Amino acid sequence: MEPEKILVIDDEESMRHMLEIMLEKEGYKAVAAQGGEEGVERLEKEIFDLILCDIRMPGMDGLAFLKEVKDRGIESTIIMMSAYGTVDTALEAMKLGAYDYISKPFKTDEVILTLRKAEERERLRKENLILKGEIKKEYQFGNLIAKSEKMMAIFDMIKKIADYKTSILILGESGTGKELIARAIHYNSNRGERPFVAINCGAIPENLLESELFGYVKGAFTDATRSKKGLFEEADRGTIFLDEISDLPLQLQVKILRFLQDQEIRRVGEVKPITVDVRIIAATARNLSQEVAKGKFRDDLFYRLNVIPISLPPLRERKEDIPLLVNHFIRKLNARHGMNIEGIAPRALKLLIDHHWPGNVRELENVIERAMVLTEGIRIEEEHLPWTLDHQLAGDSSLTFEDLSLKKVQRKIEEKLIRKALEKTKGNKTKAAKLLEISHPWLLNKIKEYGIES
């Protein structure tokens, strides 16, 4: 890696020389300038990672230099130095964009520690920018894989509604990608730089759900030793995704309704309401109209959420998307697991297209991952798909049921499945355990129990 480049600006030649020697010893590449004007000239010609700048200098002093640098949009991290330091001067420098402030005379370790901290902060800043870019890329419409008419119509709708705060209700079977659609709406909207907070309403115990959503104040209940923000506050100016909204208890449905009406929440144990700017996207795999008819879901909340409904089709109704999704998952899983699978055999792809897919896109991704783990070649074949093994077992004449003992039949099936899995994986127990969807220790115990040679 290239050494970090540091620009040293100081009107004292001895200070410049001392800092250059110190920085070079620590592995930096140091360049010196004798004043603010020369520093600006240097920055016009070269890019520097860090800048050490004195405050008291003739001509353009340190604070004037700071203003000039920020006006020009230069992003180098700047650390100020001065023998005449006061708290007010330090605060002024920080307001103008300096990262830190060092008082002269200083020790070598103090300078190096400050530079290391600045480097770490800059590294985290760059990683954060990259991460934001990856998040946006992940949920761009181009990465929502589909070519079917039903999905293309949904993509067109997302483009139209993304920037509006209107509540959205996403309907669809489990595994159809409801959260993926919610994220796409958020990251392609004017809220995309703000938080996206997802919560599964059925995954949190009912007695904890209110405090998770709305937060609580210190002393609100026994374990409330400090105040805590809720997820609605965390999502301020962004989007909150309420997955499986149909699992929300009736008393909390009232509070969500009140928020939709007033844009206010109240922490548990708090009297004063808090105003937050949050767009709600809700989702459910159930028929909410039926839940309303049964009295399990409030009709007024349903109408508030159902302003813009998006109904996701199950995978069996958009089978033309399966080849695209398969190729997408192979590329994605190759990158994740360091594999080099090039594709799928035509007959194996036909089996995928003909499958009913009760688990939808999520099931498809799991099947592809499982097949990629099992294959020893460069493409997925028929025998790597789970239904092939099922069909072989179904036609196996050695499995007879004359005994009618459930335990004996279960042992026969277990042993046969384990032998088949080991045969398929050429004795690789780790892969066999994955194929059987059991733990590795459990497989080892069963191999010993049935006396299977391995």
C-alpha cells in the first residue's frame, strides 16, 4: 500500500523540518509548506490524506486556510497546531471543519496517536460510503430480478410511489420477497439516505413489542434502568417496515393508528408525545380483509395502511422469472462461498421450472445453495436437486411396511436416507449433513448407530 501523504504547514522552518523527519520515520510521506497560501497551492496540484496546519502564521493563518480548503471542497482530514491554544480557538477550528487540535509543544506520541485516530476515522467514513453505495446497488430495480409482466408492473408502481409518504401495504405469500420490495421503495426514494428499520411483528413477544416500537423512559417498569429510544424514533425521517402486521396485538394496532393520524408516538411511561417523521410500509402473508371480518384486525387501521396495496405474485405464477433468478443466485452464492459454479443443466432447470414452489423465491435460493454445496463439478445437475433423492427413495423396493411398526420403518428410512446422502456426497459427512438438513454431530451418531461404514 502507498504510504499516507501528509501536508505540513508551518511558518517555522525548524518545526517543519522536525515534523517531516518524525513523520517519515513513522512511515508517512511528508510534504512541507511555509504558509497557508503555499498550502493551498500544494493542494491544487496534489491530493493529501492528512494535513497538519499551524494556526498562528503571517498572511493566511490557519483558520483562514481552513475556510479556503472547505470552500474549495477539499476533503483531506485537517489537524490544527498552535502554541497559543485556547478552548475558543480549538472550538472555532472544529466548527470550520478541523478534525482535531494539538497544542505546542507536543510529544511525538501525541502527534502520531492523533494521526492514527484520524486515519481510522477516515477509513470508517470511506467504508460507510461504500456500504451505502452497496445498499443502494443491492436494491436498485436492476437487482430486483424479474422479466414477467406482473413484476414489471410492480417495478413501475414503485417508481411512481417511492417519494411519497403514503402508507404502503405489501401482500404476498411467505418467501415472495416482501421485505426486498420494501427496501427497494425506501432506497429509491428521497428517504434513501435515512434509516430503514425492519421489524417482524410476530417475532417479538407481545409484552415487549410496545417498548421495542415506541421506546420507554427510565423507571417505566422494573428493568427500565435507563431511557431507550424505540424503533419509530430510530427510523425518524426514514422508513419503518412492519412485517407480518397481522400479528400485531389489537391494543398496539390502536397506537399505530394514532401515529398514522397524528405522526406522534409516546414512550412507555412517558406523558408527553414525540413527533417523528416516519413512512410506514407494512406487509403480511395473510388476507387482511378476512382478518378484519374475524375481528382480529381493526378495519380503520386496515384502511389507513391499504392506501397503496402491492400484491406480489407467488413464484408459480411467474415461472418465466425462474431462469433469471437461478443465474442471479448462482452468481451471488459463488461470491459468498468462493465457488466457481458456471450454471445449471437444462434438465435440472426444467425440474425447477416445473416445481410448485410453496416456499417461493426463498425456497428457490435455498435449493440452489444446497445444490451448489453438493455438486463436485462446474454446474448443477438433476441429481443435486432434492426431489431426485425423494423419487429414488419412493421407488426403492427395500422399503417395505409389512411390520406396521412406526419406529422400525422410521429407522429403515433414516438409515436409507443417510446411506443415500453419503453416496451422493462421496462420503463427505459435512455435505451429507447439509443435504439431510441435520447437524454434523447428529449425523455421526446415526452413522455409528446404524453401523454405516465411512
